[in-house]
Amino acid sequence: MDPSLNQRVTSQDADRRNDSRKAGPGDTAPDSIPALNRCLVLVGMMGAGKSAVGRQLAQRLGLPFLDADTEIEKAAGCSIAEIFEQYGEAHFRDGERRVIARLVDDGPIVLATGGGAFMDADTRALLKEKALTVWLNADFDILWDRVSRRTHRPLLQTADPKGTLKRLMTERYPVYTEADITVVSDEAPKDETVNRVLAAVSDYIEGETK
Ligand code: S3P
């Protein structure tokens, strides 16, 4: 991956952040969470709803939203599938680690991360230190229903994608429990999941300030 990637990500972020602060038609008053002075980072499996929930959450909070996968693709100039295919997973993980480190350093945003990001020990340590992490916890049927409709995820291009998804869940769920907050992502409407996250984050911050 391009070594200047971090730099480019920073200036793109600044532009986007300015854009996302502009009010637009249909904007509602932000839900405020007192003392939310760091990034809100969504972690969890592919198909857990991190991007969709994150986008709505950011709108409700009046914060910029960024998707780490999208930022990696922009910086690399190609899709995640192409990065995996041409350079391999380890290279993707290096880029993912660097991009996330840069994004969380840039002030409060809502950030959706790819399913493997929190599995990286360095990224996990960084997020624990600098961000508030929310695990969107979904069960197998929900995840399978969502991921089986799409074909862009390289890790699921296997002979047995169901088995692969199960294996990844088994490996990852014990680590995801290390997130600060866990919120169930089920078949409830997205705004209901967003409400759950907002309530859980408020409670968490209240608990911290006691
Ligand atoms: C991955 C999840 C993907 C993407 C990449 C690897 C993973 O993101 O980062 O394909 O390791 O689970 P989503 O969780 O947004 O699908």
C-alpha cells in the first residue's frame, strides 16, 4: 500500500468533516451525549450493521461518520477485494491498522470498522485507549441472512462460506466482548438499534463520571 496513505487520508477527512457539518434538508436536532469527547467506534462481524447503524448514529449525534473500509479503499485506490487478491490479507491488515490509527486521532467521529479490525492487538489497544467501542452483537442467522446477499467480502469466498462465518464468529466473539459496550443487532428496525446504542453510550458515560 502507498506509504503516503496516512497523509492523504488526513486531508480527505478534513474535507469530508467540513461537508458533514453542514446542515441539510431533513436534518434533525442532534441527540446530545454529554462528555462524548472521543470517537465512537463500532466493531463486530461482517453483516452486524456497523456502517448502516453508524451512519444514522452520526446523524443523530451531529458528528461526522467514516467507514474504515471505505477510507482504506480510497487511500489504496482499489477495492478491498482487489487488495486481498493482489497483496494478501496481511497487507490489508497493515493498511487497516494505519488508517484506523489516523482516523481516531482526528477528534470525535463515529467510525465503523471492518469485522477483523478489533482482532488486531495494536488496533484493539489503541481503540481501548482513545475511543469508546461498541460491539454490535448479532447471531449467526442474522449475519448469514445479510452477508449471503452480497459477494464482495473476500473472506467469505470459500467453498463453505457458512462454515467460514461460523468459524470466524467462534474466533472473534470472545475478543469482541472486550469492547466497552455491547448492543444487540437483530431484526429490529435500524433506528431501534441506533436508539439502543445511544442509550447504552449515555449509561456508560454516566457510569464513568460517577
Ligand atoms: C472483514 C470485514 C470487512 C472488510 C474485509 C475483512 C473481516 O468489513 O474489512 O473484507 O475480516 O471480517 P465488514 O465487516 O464491514 O464487512
